Amino acid sequence: MYYSIESPREKTIKIRRSIFTCRCVPADSVRAAKSFISSVSKKNRTASHNCWAYVLGDTGDLFHCSDAGEPSGTAGKPMLHTLQSQNLTWIAAVVTRVYGGVKLGVRGLIDAYGESVQAAVDMAPLTPLVSLASYEVELAYDFNDAFLNRVKPLLYRIADTTYTRTICHRIEVETIHSNRFESLLSDYQARGRLVYQCLSDDGQTTRLDAWIDD
């Protein structure tokens, strides 16, 4: 399971006189991540360093980081490691450091930048992400209750329902359940109980934040 954040977070910690401020935001593209990093860096251009990391992609397979002038491997990598260790994706983080006059050393910097990101991550619960497949299912009124009771354990949510001479549901299912769900739909369709079509072959990722129960 992968996670993200719903809204920006900002947390400041002090370590041996240096002040570390981590700002994290949801980012849906490399362009969005870089725009955020640039904005924070410009606003804090007088700070000692503005180090950054981002992780993107449904499974966090796109990532990058920068030490921004700190010794190699002491800032960007520990920031990135902290994000990845939480299975976070679609997120960008910048840690702004104001030097306090006391050198932290390599180990101290690695710990400080990692702790700064962790402090921001810990401010609120993370939002799970889930990969979904979408289906349109049309069926008769007298079969609706039986159908929903049968497939409820496999559903993520019923995204939309229209009522005309028949009932038409737009149903979203986690991709890990999609084969089983399609098998049930195919069986019901073969028996003339419903008609269905798959609206998405590739799972789309969305926040797992609500259950809609018809």
C-alpha cells in the first residue's frame, strides 16, 4: 500500500542551534514538484540551504533529490529515504536550514534532515492510495439488492447510479479484486441478469478516503 498527503504540511525543529523547516506538499507531476521546490527556495534564498526530495508515480518509481550545497549524501538522500520508508508518493519536500553556528558533521546532518522530514510527515495521518478499475453495470430493479449484497465485499465504491427503466451503476473495484469481480459479472451476464462493460483496463490511483454504500 502506498500513501500520500491531502494538503501542505510545515514543521520546524531546532537541532544544535540550526533551524530546520520542512515543507511538504502533494505533487501530481515532476513539473508541480519542481515548481514547489523553486518557490520555497526563492522565498528562502537567504537561508543556508534549501534541500529537497520528491517521489512520484502510483508505486513511487519516479524520484529525485538534492543536497543543495550540503556535503554529498547528507541531506537529499536521507530526506528521500524518509519519504520512501513511509511508502509515500505523489509528494515533494523541501527542508530549509538556517545555520546556527555549530557544525553537525556528516552523521548529524543525515539525522537532522531525516528527522525534519519525519516530523512533517508525523503531523497528521497519511492517506492510503489504491489502484482502481471502473465498470458500468446495468440491471433490473428486482435484481439490484441481490447483486449488491453479492458483490459488496469486492467493491471500493459505487461512484454513480442512474435510475431509468433499469438501474445503471458505475462501480469502482480495487484492481486486486478485478478478476474475481469480472468473473461474477460475466456469469451474471451469461445468465441474462445484467449487462456490463469495463470502463478502464488500467487501474487509476485514488485516495482511499471514503466508502460509499448504496
